[in-house]
Amino acid sequence: MKEHEILEMQRLIDEGVRKAQYRLLQRACAANQALVVCRNGKILEMVPEMGQSFQDGSAGDPLARRKDR
């Protein structure tokens, strides 16, 4: 594979991961639940804000609060 093909594949993988995270966060918000995830070796509890509207494809983290554990 050429370098630009590898970069394009990585971009598509990253986009798919972001979409999956977005859907998971939507489900958690709809169910009024928190998510516990591991990021950079830290365990975080991610709590969605009530009534928060999500925008598809947003670059930022759609959760308003994170608590380090």
C-alpha cells in the first residue's frame, strides 16, 4: 500500500470510531446513563447533560462533564 492509501484508510477508521462513539453517547443520554471508559490509561465516568442536543459529525466531545476516577 502507498502512504496516501494508508492515510485514507486510517481517516476512514477514525471516522467510523467517532460515529460509533456518537451513537453510544446518544443511547446513554436517551437512557439517562453514564459511561465508564478508559482513555490514556485513566478511567473516566462520562455523564451526558440532560436535554443536550447532539450534532452529527461534531469534532468535540459531546459530553459536557467528565469525572476522573
